[in-house]
Amino acid sequence: MSTFTQPGGHDQAIADQIKQIIKDTANNAPRSRQTTIGPSEVGEECVRKLAYKVMAWPEQPADRDPWASVIGTAVHAWMAEVVFAPRDPKHERYRIESRVTVREGYGELAALRGSSDLFDRATGRNYDWKIVGPSTLQKYRRQGHPGHKYRVQAHLYGLGMANAGETVNEVCVVFLPRSHSLDETWVWTEKYDPQIALDAMARLDAIRDLVLKVDPEANPQAWALFPTADSCHFCPYRLRGSTDLTAGCPGHTKTT
């Protein structure tokens, strides 16, 4: 009879190797390397962040933890391949992870395209999955709406589906819990309104026009014309303590 006298233990070296492999893979995925603005960014409340993005400004080097986005990507794939595709093998009811064009490009402006999570032809409803943590879930539940950015994104995808010839009646953002049980799922929906999408794109165009007019690259003081918003978490342009906006943004304050 053997005696278990040498229990194993935590190996930090192996943990670090696995974490680095995950980070390298996630941070080099196509979505992570996207340089053009997509539907998920148009409603961004921080004008300065959008200005940096319009100019393809260098992002701050950072060892960001991609695990939340990895979980989100995995859930999206599972919902598409395991949940809905088998329910509609002839692709008659659902459009799943469907590429749509919200607006064609013109001049130097790239087309606005993205991937819609799910469109249900039976209801005319477009769905967007969001996999979030407990505090974020409680925030949306408490305020009763998903915030401007997600609302704009929902209607942009609605417009993309309408452009693809579908009859869109509603847009829907489904907040699924990253932890705990599905009982925490919270859903926001409203009637599809293309004007919300058009207004958001007009705002983006105005930001781009201002960037071209004041040329912050040649006139660094012009960065002050682009206000910030309290959305600094994970911002790729944030440089704490920065006093040089060409180097990076220090983050949002009430006076910026």
C-alpha cells in the first residue's frame, strides 16, 4: 500500500507560461489587431479616444489581460455553433454571426462593417451578446439601459441588417453573466430606429472632420479640443500621468 507523502504544489513557472501563451494568442487575433473603427466603437463616449482611433495613433504598450474577451469570444462561438445553428440547419430563420455593411466607404473614409451576433427573421429582432462581470451586470440592471455605446452599436447592426434586405423591428442586447448562474441574465430591447445609427455616424464624421481641420499631429495643443469621458478602463491610449497628449492621454478628469 503506497503512502502519499509528497503532495504536489503550485508551479508559478508553468502558470506564467500558460498565461503568456493565452495573452500572445489573444492579442494577435484579428479583432485585437483591427485598426479601422467598427460598429462597437462608433458610440464611444470619449471623443479623444475616437480621435486617436481616427488618426491610427500608436497605442500604449501594455501587458493587458485578455481573459474577459477570450471568454466572450468563446461564448459567442458556442452560441453560434452549438445553440442556434442546429436549430436552423437550412438557414431559413436565423442569420448567425453575419457580416453586414452599415455604411459603404467614400473618399478616404473606410466602410463601416461588422459581424452581427444573431438576427431572427421570425421576430425581426437583432441580438447582441454581452458577457459581463457581476458589477457591470448590476450597473446596467440598476440604470435600466445598456448605456450610449451599446445602444448605438445595437442600432448600427440593425441598420446593417436592413441594408442586407432584412426587416428589422427591434434591437436587443443580452447581458450574460461571466460568473454565477444564468438567472442573472438581463436583457434590454427597444424598437429599431435607424436615426440613432445615422446620428452616431454623423458624430463620428464630425470628429474626423475636426481632426483633419486642426491636425493634432502638427499642432499638439489641438488635442485639448477633444474632450474625454469616463471610459478609461482598458483604453489603449491611456498613459497615466501624461502631460503630453501626443504621447498618450492621462485619463478622464472633470476638467478635460
